[in-house]
Amino acid sequence: MQTLFTSSYLRIHHDGFAHALELEWLDFANSAQLRTGLNTGLQLASQYHVRAWIGNLKHMHVIRPQDQEWINTDWFPRFAQLDVLHMAVVESEDVLNRQGVTHIMHHALGLAPLSTAYFRTVEEARHWVRTTAFAFQPH
């Protein structure tokens, strides 16, 4: 796996075998950081033609309501234009983050990837992307 972006709050990795991009959130991200990170993810997903997206939220904290709104109204419609077919979400240890993600995904139902799965560990998410999700990708 190749690391494409590194900051104090986020690392973005590319798994060429699985055609996947992994956003590994390291801590709380303020609005500017969250938006920079998600927009960078979109750019890299397009550049690398990924088919799967892993959101590793394990260490991410609360996503503020205004950022949840931005994700649903601005970011998700742009995300939907990508060729991403599968999204794996590694759930946060932070209950407020989990509630926010549930809210975001509920409002993004029509825009979410074809298949979305939730995991407790990044290893489980990577395994799903490399096996189950990868098996359904057009080659």
C-alpha cells in the first residue's frame, strides 16, 4: 500500500491491487481539515481510478452538524460521480462520530455506492474490499 497524503489528522493510502483508496483519520478534524481531507480523497480517487473507498474512522471524533450538511449537499454528489462501487467504513470508537456517520449515510442513500459495509477493524475492511468487493468489480 502506498501513502499518498499525510497530515496531523489524516493519512490517505492507495491499494493498487484492490483498486482502493483508504482514508485513515487520525484524530479530530476541524471543518477546514475535514473538507480538505475529503476533497483530497476525491481528487486522488479520480486520479487513481479507484473502485473502492475505505473510510477508517477508528480514531476520528465528532463530525459537526454543519460538516455533516456539507458532506451530504456538496461532497457526496461529487463522490457519486466517481467510479467507486464499494465503501467500507471502519467505525469510530467515538459514539458521537458513529451517530454523525449514521446521519450522513441515511441522508446519502440515493448517492451512496452500490455496496456499503461497516467494520470494527481496518483489517476486516481491507479483507472485504480485497475479496468480496473486488470479486464484483468489472475487470
